[in-house]
Amino acid sequence: MSGAAGNNFEKYSMTTKKIMIFTLLTFLFTTSCEEVKKQGTEEIVKQQIDIEHEKEAILETLNNETKAAFQRDYEAWSEKWVHDSNITKIYIDFPESIFSESVGWNEISQFVKAFIDDHPEPEPIPKLLDKIDVRLYGEGAWVTYEQQDSLRGRKRETRLMEKVNGEWKIAGMQTTIYGFQTNETE
């Protein structure tokens, strides 16, 4: 083609080529973004599954520690704790006006040994936990829950957990006992 018609065809062809290249690049970019988005969604789902797994493992540790304490099994109880000088155990019992704080594994261990010596008879195990709130922080977790103790009434607990050699252990504990609900109208 020659002349004006040839120039128009070349312009038309160049414009068409640019549009086709732009469309192709847009398609490739969109497809790539969708794949990244899909992978991100899969990671979130995987992370949620891992959180549920960790929550179950923490729940198992807490229930086993409770069973051991109420059965007065010191060895099984101590296996569920971090043996470190920085851990803490705080116990507040409002109905009995009791407060105790122990810092470090040696002090906590001695407190529990003395309690078992003074109260050797096993107690009824409270209903084991099936619901806890967990916030994971890598190899650590902040756990809160409420529980009904058959001997002491309602209690709220907070546990600081650490993963040691792949196993969740207690690194801090605060127990607050509120007692049994009384009806104000009685």
C-alpha cells in the first residue's frame, strides 16, 4: 500500500499492536495477582488450622495439669510447667480472703509440695476445659478461661504458655476465685 492509505494502515496496525500488547500484559498481571491472592488465602487457611492445632495442644496441657493437681500427683503436675526462675503463680481467693504469689520454679514447686503435704487427699476434678481463649505469639500464648470448681465455685484463670521442645508448658498462672453465686433476694 502506498500513500495516505498505507500510512493509515501502519498507524492502525501499530495502534492495534499496542492495544493487544496492553491487553495481554493486563491479562498476565491480573492472572498473576489472582494466583498470589489464592496463595495468600491458602496461607491464611493453613495458619488457622495451625492455630486450632496449637489451641488443642494447649487445652490438653491445661487439663492434664489440672487433673494432676487435683489428684495430688506432683510429678505429673510439674511436667506441665516451665522450670525457670522468672515464672509466676498468683492465687486470689476472694471468699476466703487469700492471696499468694510465687515467683520462680523453686518457689512455685515448694508451694505446691507443701500444699500436697498439707492436703494429701485428692479432690474431685472440676469439669475439664473445652473452651479457652488463646492468643498465640510464636512460641508463646496468652490463655484465658472460666471454670466452675465443685469445691470453690467460679474461677477465672489466665495462663502464660511457652512451647518448650515442641510441647506447651505453663510459664505463668493467675487464678481468681469468686466463689459460688448467692441469690441477693434470699
